[in-house]
Amino acid sequence: MIPRRTLNNLFSRIEPSLTSLRLKSTSASKDEIDHFQELAPTWWDVNGPQRILHLMNNSRLDFIQRITRQGVKITESDTYIPGFNYKDFFPSQISQSIENDIEGKINAKLQDVKYDVLDIGCGGGILAECLARLPNTRYVTGIDLTPEVIDAAKVHARKDPALDGKLEYRLQPLEEVEGTFDLVTCFEMLEHVDVPSEILRHAWMRLKPEGILFLSTINRDLVSWFTTIFMGEYVLKVVPVGTHHLSKYIKSSEVKDWFKKNEPKTHIVLDTKGVMYRPFNGWVEHNCADIGNYFMAIKKIG
């Protein structure tokens, strides 16, 4: 049975009340911070409580790199770019030749691209470290509100000399971050804060024009409760009990509505993908972004 309190909160909105805004901004509750504080010692145990995040990280990186590559424009006149699904019409050898030519031109252009990245709610640094290792990354700044996970992130990063000069962790709320960034990431974080709209507002302020905000969270519905809480926490035990709260889940449509209302002329949603965990296959993308977990990429224009 789903608790009555959960059902009463099932369709709560992303927008906060004026009272809550006066009391909170981009903070997480003490219970949330205490929960992640307990997880800090095992953050980098790939078979431990954060195993599900380690498995999801590959899908995160695939999504980020696919979106950034799609934004690369090829202007060379000698490159053939079909305006149709050429793989359905051309022989495989010709299709592969076209694909190799396009990929080669994209790779060449990306050699001159360097991204400054802000990772909001970086935790122990699972995503931040991987982003810092990408050749197109200049610098990654990871922020979080739990001292113990920041300490765990710093200790683990020091094990890899390749991260020197490319990665920094800060115990810092989002509203105190200065400067702007090419990419801002907010993965598995919105469902753990009290006022998610404030995270969106401040994240958007930290984004450069033409920059991209990447986020992922969980739709608020009975399917999500069943898969992420009942099955994920109590049956399969892939995440610790108490990690998720259905009332804090946010529908993908609510995120889009927030941007339509607050940034109607400065954004474009580049892509939204549903993602699901398969016990024997890891995380896979699908096209039902209004059910369960989802990734979203939003570009700042104007």
C-alpha cells in the first residue's frame, strides 16, 4: 500500500510557495544531507550502495556527448550530408563511408572546443571525474552541500594525476557560485532538494549563452514509486532505503512548463529521453520520457 500522505502529495507542483522561498533557496533538507553523509564512505565502491549510479554514469556520458556532438555544424562544402535516412537506401559500404566522413569532420572541429563545466550536486564525483577526463573539457567545478561526500570526492580525485588542473570540488550552495559555464549538469539531484525551481533558476543563471543544461530526475507517478522505491529500495535493494521520496519527484512536463513560463524566449529543449534500469543490462534509453527516470538537455539561446 502507498501511504496516504504520499498519495496526497502525488501531484504537488514544482513551483514553491512564497513562504518556502523566503525560508529556503537551493538547499537540501537536513534529512537528505544526513542520508548522503552516511553513504560517503562507500561512494566509490562500485558494488556498494552507489552501484546504481556507477552503472548509470555510462548512460549519462553517452547522452552528454551525443548532444554536444549534435551541436557541431559542418560547413565544409566537400562533405556530403544527406537530408534523409541514408542507411535505409544506400548500400552499407557507402553509408559507412558517409558516416566516417561526417564523424571525422565533427572530431576535427571538437579538437578546438573546450568546455567549462559546473556539476551541481556532484556527490562523491562519479560524473565530475569522468567529465574532467574528456578531451573537450577545460575545467570541471563540482559543488555539493554534504561535507563528507566532498571529502570523498577530493580523496578519490587525488589518485589520478590526469585530473590535476582540470577538476575542483567545493562545499558550496549553488546561489553562491560565481561565473558562467558552457555546460551545467544536474543529475539525480532535483528530487533531493526542497525547492527544485530555485535550482533551475540559479543553474540557468550560471549558463553561458549557447550553453547547455543537462539534467535528470524522476517522473512523479505510480510507476516510478513501484520501480524506484518499492522494487529499487525494498525488493532488489539496488539503492539504500530512504534514498527517494515520491512527493519530491518532478514530471518532465513540469520542467518544460517551468522553462516555458520563466524563460520563454531564451531556451530550446534539445532532447528528452526516458532511461530505465535493467538488472542484467544496466541503464538503457527509451522514448517514453514521461514515465520513470529521464534525461533532458536544454540549450540557452539569445
